[in-house]
Amino acid sequence: MKFKELSKSIQDIHLAFAKQAGRSVNMALTLRNWLIGLYIKEYEQNGLDRAKYGSNAIALLANELQKEKIPSTAFTSLKQYRQFYDLYPQIGQTASGQLKILVQTKELPAAISQTLSGQSKANKKIRKHQDVPTLTPEKLITTLSYSHFVELMKIDDPLKRSFYEIESIHSNWSSRELRRQINTLYYERLGLSKNKAKLTKMISTGTSAHDIRDVIREPYVFEFAGVQHEEVNEATVANALLRQLNSFFLEMGRGFCFEASNKKILIGDQFYFIDLVLYHRILKCHFLIELKINELNHENVSQLNTYVNYYKKNEMHSGDNPPVGLLLCTEKNEALAEYALGGIDNKLFVSKYKLELPTKSEIKKFLEKKLKELPQNILPVKQKRFKGKKVDRK
């Protein structure tokens, strides 16, 4: 072993154990908060003197715990822990194993195991009737921090919450990145414009999209770029995205890799420049991206088609699929896009992008628009009783 190898080995050992320690701390904090929520819930339902305190129980408990200098036990925190227990009862399956160790070492009273086993039977019945794909409790608490759960608890829809759990783990999102994806309607933008069965399958299996149309979003939101509308031009937008590559790839979606910006190509005796060139490692193809600060026009489509043809002939390697062209405009004429792209053999797509988060009215319009685009022959699922049983009729 050389000296540099020795130094590198020690660094690797340190990082590996530091990560393990971090995961252990996160897991302990998650279980601690979940158990506090369990005990509060148990007291509210079965406490011998609960009538004496009524609705003020949590507020009085917060005061008592803070006198004892127990951290993170403010009134809002205790309410959050109770909600955490309500939304994630399955965590008890993992908590029970951890608690056995603490009970055996006499760090916790034996009664805590009895409390846990009593609630687990009731929770199994609840989870059995929830038709939502879920990750194992071990996977949840070993890969997500409590800060992730704080963001996830803000989501009422169980299917939507499950979607963000899986995406957070597969994409290795921090809690801040998770918050941004929720705020920019990642679930709605990905889900409402796609086949519902396909989205459900992606959620249940935790797989990535394997079709180009599942990768393209509408709209893209680049609020992280920090570009003001009055100073917008194509170069400033492209440069701003490059300065925030992590956020840019987060918005583009899983699978993209950066290859080039302002890519110079020679066609005939003239040079042309492609704004951004990405490579998708799952779809195994190049994405040629052109940014436009105005509304879509014929020239934009023709220009992008030229670039795609050039890449198809000169830049494709063995194992690559044909390149994809993506035109990002601030405004999109849907009718013009349909006719301009019609009859072109290459895979070209047009999407809008925004430089600020959508407002509530914009979100409402977006959802209404996507609902209108759904095929008319797809009806909502209705439930009808038939011979004493519930059946689904589509």
C-alpha cells in the first residue's frame, strides 16, 4: 500500500461510518417522534384522567415537557407527532424490534412493548383496506429523515403521498428538494397528462418512465434560475440553468445527464449552436433542447428538426436510440404545435416553461385543462352493490 492509498482508505472508512451514524441518528429521531405520537393518541383514547384535561391536554403536556428541557416538544411539534403516528401506523412493525432491544437493556419500561403490540393489530386491519401501494416500514425509516415526513404529512391524498415517498427515495431527494417538487406540482404535471394505470404501476413498482412521452413535462418550472422577466433572453436563461444544475436536473426528471451547452455544430460551411444537449441514460438517447423566450413559430420547429437530423447522422453511437428534440417556449400555441410537428418523422416535442412558481389560479387552470384533455370514453370509477358485495364498474 502506498501512502496516498492509505490516506484514501482512511477517508473512505470515515465517510462510510459517518453516513451510517447519520442514518442511525435519523432513524432514532423518526422512531422517537412516532412513539411520542403513539403515546399521545393512546392517552387521548384511553387515558384514565383524560376528561380532566380535555382538549388542553397537548398544550399542558408541551408546557410540562419544556420545563424538563425535552427538545422539540412544543405544542405544534406534539400535534405533528400525533399526526405522524396516524398517517404511518405501519412504522410500528419496525419500532417493535427496536423497542425490544431498549426494553432488554432496561433503557425503556416493559409496558411500552405492550402498548405497541396492542395498537399493531388494529393498524393491520386499517392498512389492509387501503388500496395504496406502500413501501416497507424499514425502507421508509432507513432512507427518509423525519424532515421528509414533515413534508409528506402535508399531503392528504394517500396515493399522492406514496408517489412522493417512492420518488424521494429513488431520486435521493433532500427534504428541501421534496418540498420544491410538491410545490411545483410534480405529481399533477406527471400524472394528469398520462395514462392513470401507467402512473399507478410506476408508483406501485417504483420504476422509472421508459417512454419518451412519460419523460416530457408540461410545464417546466425554472423558478430557481432567479431570472427576472425584464432581463430575459435565451442566453441568460440557459446560463442561469447551468449555474443551478442540481435544481435543473431535479426539474427535468430522473435519468438525465449533462453533455454540452451552446454546442457548436458545422452544417455545410456554417456553424450553428444548440442551447443544451443532455443524455438520458434510461432511454439511451440525446435530448437536444432549444430555449425560446417567445411563442412557438415555424422557424423554431424547423431549426430543431435540423439539429436532430444532424445528430442522428453524425453523433449517434452504437446502442444509442435516435435523438429527441425538445423546444421550450414561454408561450405555446397548441394548434400551431400540432400542425408544425405533424408529418415529421423525428421525435420533436414542444413544452412551456415558467420562470416563477405557478399561482393558485394558474394551478386551477392547469388542472382544468388537463382534465378536459382526458379521453371522453374514460369514466370515473363508480361503486355499485351487487348481491351484497361491492363491485367496480368503469
